Amino acid sequence: MKKLLLIPAILFSLGLFAQKFQLGLKAGANVSNFSGGDFGNIDKKALVGFHGGGFVSFLLGDNFAIQPEVLFSSQGAKLKNAGNEENFKVSYLNIPILAKYRFNGGFYLEAGPQIGFKVGENVPNNTINNFAKDLDLSLDAGLGFHSQSGFGIGGRYTAGLSKVGDFNTSAFNPDFKNGVVQLFVFVTLFNNNRD
């Protein structure tokens, strides 16, 4: 619980030091899969999902920003065994905190850590109870374009650091991680504060 209270304190501290900020909304598509682990004869395929939420971008000077986000994200993989293909979906509330470098022409690069809290899972019946752990740690890196009008597009890759599986089974080794490609559009407010 103390760790959860630390996040608002950090965001508040960043707000005190930031001279300017932008509020934003974003939404887009996820293309996700499981990486690592030993799936034996089971084939893994990408699963298409979605994400959406909001963010605050604290502008520190002309080119640098710190951007915490809160996103709902639907991700997972398709697993195929003996001709039978099924979706293994896990929904997270993800909180990335990104360092963002903004070039003068509107393009940007971003990277930072992300913590995800499982809010639900949808796995086939009679397979595995409590398929995914409640907490997911990862690193994000991405790029995009942000126009002066406030509209933007971007792409990001999320590389999992922590093990997803929370089960024991003879079918495959649960020591696998999330990998997600995100493509999104976004819009920001208070763009008159942008240099």
C-alpha cells in the first residue's frame, strides 16, 4: 500500500518542479505476444487488443519532458495446440513513467519503466486458474510526432521484465514475459504552453 501512495507523491513533486504541462488522452491498438518460456509443441501467435487512457506531460525546458500515464491495456497471445487455437487475454491497468525528448520539428523519443496491475483475464475454460500474476513490470521505448495543434501519433514497444505466468502445468513452462507493440493517436490540452 505504501508503494501505491508513493506514485502520487512522485507525480506531485514533478508538478512542483515543472514550469509547464500538458494533459492528454490517447488510444490505440496492441499487437502482443508472450516471449521466452518453453511452450513445447504449442505455437504462439500475436493477439490484437487495444489500450487507452490519459497522461500528464511535465515540460522541463524546451526539449525534455517527464510523462506519467494511466492506461487500460488488453494483451496476451494466441496459443495453438493440436489444431485448436485459443486466445489467452490479460487486462492490465498500466502506469508508465516516461522520459521524453522532443525535437524542434515535433518528433519525439521516449523511454521509461512501467508497472502493470492485472484487472482481469480471459483464458479458455478448463485450462488454468489464475493464469497471470497480479503485477507486471516492463520497460517502454517509443517514438512519435506531436503537432502544435495538440494532435499526435506514436508507436511504442513494451518489453516485459517480470514473469507473467502464475501457475504450474505440464503443458508448458510459465516462465514467459509480455511483449507488446502499441500504435496510437493522442491529443493534448494547454498547447499554448509548448515552446
